[in-house]
Amino acid sequence: MDSRKRAAASSNSPSLVFWSSSFPRQPARVLIVEALPPRWSETCTVLCDALDNFLSLASSLDGPCRIPLLSLYAVSRQRECLLPFVQVRGNFARLHSCVEELRSIPSEGCIRGAAAGADLLRQAVLDSLQQFKQYIRHTSAGSQAGSNISVEVTLVTSQPGRSIVHQLEMGLKDADLVSLKRLLVVQIYSTGDWGQDALSPEPAAPSETEDSLMLGTEVDLQQVENTVFAIETVFKAWLQEQGGDREHLHLLLPSPMDNLIPVCVKCDMQERMISPALIPLTPNLGVKTESIRDFLPGTKGSANQSPAPQTLKVIKVLRADGVCESVLYGLPLVIRPTTCWQLDWDEMENNQNLFHALCHTLRSRDLFLLLQVEPAQKSAAGASGPCVYSHYILQPSPSLSLLLKPVVSRELLLPCSQLVLAQDPAHHAMQTIQSCLTQLDEEFVLNPLSLSSNLYQHLRSRGLLSQPRYPYRVQPPQEGPKSTGSRQPRQLQNYSRQLGMNNKVRATVAPLPSSSAASSSSSLGPPPSKASRPALNFLSSSSSGSSRAPAPTRQEGNDDDDNSVLIQ
């Protein structure tokens, strides 16, 4: 069963409303480059530049692994493996040397026939599959082999693409292609080749087509122009998720009037760009907009020093209907005229009028502005490498304010194929969707104040669960004279509550030293430090002997001098 049938079958199984993936099914990649004369002289520089650009980006990305393994073959006078399977992340030095070796392949020599070139490509595909099996066998205990059970081969050629696909299908139909997930043939053509036999050969015979469908794997053809950007787009498709075994999103609509079951529309999601946050080596690319401090340039002075203003240069005027929302990212920032107290009144009033005029002009003409960040220190940036620029879109609003949004650059843009609406949808599907939408309330204005996410309740519950049970309890000392002394007032209070009527309780402590003893002790040296009060011994009046004298009554204000207390 091919991947299309597997995807159709899996869509009928129950699943979650939202499935989040961290690229668990990314296949290993094999790139086979045809470097046969005479076309290699036309495609060599463009292909190597595009491959070098792509590998510099792919090897620097953080986050989930998008290309676990990569291998490179070159087919010229003979087939050779320029790069065995290696990891891409953090390995740009080795990848760059491999691209330079590919660039050094001579573009002159004897011209082979089409059949001989196709046979070399077929053998390169088989060699790559054999290398992948050996790699998996030798690293079966590693983490890479556990997640990468398939390989995808991309074959770049300048020969007629359809004939190459047909020859590969016929040549590989008896081979072991269990580990091959997909075989993509990329035909590079020049502008003068369009409309020739290279792009539209005659179709294959019906019997041969049936044999090719028995492969059980996808053999696709993609025709791209001989430009750096077009070939980069082919490689950047490797960075997107290659799952296909399960849908990503279930869109639940209210049930129609004639049915009680909600309508579920199953969808796939696709990334439109690479987030600049995944490239830590270039902090100036795509300045963060999570806060104003993140947007403003950093200062090398003290922390209390105010950062310098960020400089944005207007480079183009755009039509509002020509800006696609999919190329904007990050959190927007509201731009208002400054109220800085360091400006004098005339300058502040003039700035207010200019800002007002800018907002009115953009809104009345339905225009946006394209901005570019000006580097604060060009000399310092140039010392460590070329300056990295970020771009923004400035759009007007009904109030006296503008909205600043980051816009993606060419390097971070991922391929996105938009399906064209060729005809009207089916009539029964239109009736179902329209019946579902009539069950919903319609509002003319989106009010965020009516949307609640229960964030406060969630944060409170997490905060109460995470803190200790008794955060402020102080444990009393377990032993020593201070522990008994600290419990003395509580004992007195308990006994005073129990004595109601005229019952008397005498509490006795150690007797006071006599005056002579006190004077003799003072003459011998300084008095000892004051000890903590010992525990009290309570005696009832009936059991007290006549020889014991009643303890004097405790006077207020003499806590330090009195050592006996009479409680009535």
C-alpha cells in the first residue's frame, strides 16, 4: 500500500482534535547529482550555490531535528559517494567541503548517451539504498536508527525528466525498495528549454505503466528553473514535516439542522517559514517583538542606562491588498507619537503633526510601508561578518497609531504550494457547510474582552500546588532550657482558665539569693548572664505545707525582677 492509500485509510480512524508533532517521521536524505557534460557547465555553479546556502541554514537550526542524515552522490564519468550518511546539525564545515568537491568536478569530457546516463543514475540509487541498510544495521542500537526507518532519494538531472522517471521505474521494479519512501526526480531546465521535447515526452505504454505502479513507492517529477532560488526551494522542502500517516487538525463545526452529529473537517498543517528564533547565531535577524526591551538595540553601559532608539528605514511603499499574512510573524507592536519629556514643545508638536499626516495618508490610500533595520554599528558588525538585516511591515489603523509586524526574508521562506480553486465545490458539501455556519452567532467586531482562556484559574491552581504546605512555620527547639521557658506562659494561661472561683494556686521557683550573698558575689566578679526562666511547679493550696511562706504577688512592670507569681 502506498503512502496515499495509507493516509486515506488512517483518516477513518479516531484521533485527537489536534495532533502536535515534533518531526518524528523525518526520513534520511540522499542527494544524487548528475554532473554529465555538456549541461553540467550550465548547472554547476547555480546548483552548488543553492546547496551551499541551504546547508548553511539547515546545519544552524535549533529545535527538532528536521534532517537527521544526509548523503551525497555524484554521477559524472563514474558514480562516486562524496558524502556518506552524516548528521547535518552543527556539521557545516564537512558539508561545505563536500559542496566544494562537487563544484570541482570537470564540466568537460566525453558525452555519454541517454541510456548510459540513466543506467548510472539507477545504480547510484541502488548504492544509496544499500548504504542506508548498512548504516541502519551498524547503528541499530543508536537513537538515529530507531526513528529513521526510511530514506528519501532526490535525483537532480538536466536530462528530460519524464524519460528518466520512466527508465528508473523500469530499472528498479525488481529491486528491494522497502526502505525507500520516495524517489524525486528534479529536472533543471533553462528558459530556452521550455516547450521542447525535454518537458513533454511521449507517454509510456499502458503495460509499462502498470509495471511501474507495482513499485509500492512514489516516483515524482519536479521541473525547476536553473536559478539559485528555485533550486533552494527544492532543498527547503526537506525542512518541512514529511509525515502523511495522520492528519494534523480536526476542525469541528456545529451539527446541521437535519443531523445531530457535528461536522469534522480534517486538515493538514504546513510551516510557511523558519522562525528566526531557531537561528541563535544571528541575533540581529528578526528582532524579537515580545517586549520593547527585546526590540531596542542592546547597550554596553550600565543596566540603568536607557537604550538608544532603534532606526528603521522606509525602503518601499506597498499596496495593502498585496501583503500576504502568511509571511508575517511574531507579536505586533503599537507605534505612537513620542511623548518624551526631553523634547521641547515645538519639536514635539511638529512630530505629532508629521505622525498624524503619515497615519492619514497610509489609511486613505490603503498603503503599507516596508521597513529595514539600520545597524547601529556598521564597523563592528562588518568586523565579524556581513550585516544581517531584518524587515518589518508598518500598517495604519483607524486611531492615531501604527502597527509594526516583522516580515520573513528570502532565506527563511519555506515552499508552499497553493491549491487553485478550479471549479465550484460540490452542491451537497455547500449545503452542509452553510447549514453549519447558520448555527453560529455572527459579530461585526472581534472583541478580545469576550474571549476567556481560564489562564488566571490555571495559574492560581498551579501556584497553590507548587508552594510548600506550611511555608512560614518555625519549628521550636527540641531540647535545652529555652524550650521549657518558652512553654511557661502557655501553662499559666491554661491553669488560669481552669481556676474559676476562689481557688488559689501558688507557683514556686528557686529562692532569691540573700543580700550578703549578692554583695559577695558582686565583689568576686561580674554577675552571671541572665538565664532563661525555669519551669514552674504548681502546688494546690490544700497540699502546701505550713512551713512554706506564700509567694509574693507579681507586680506589673517588674517581669525581670520578680521570680514568683501568685495567680488568683
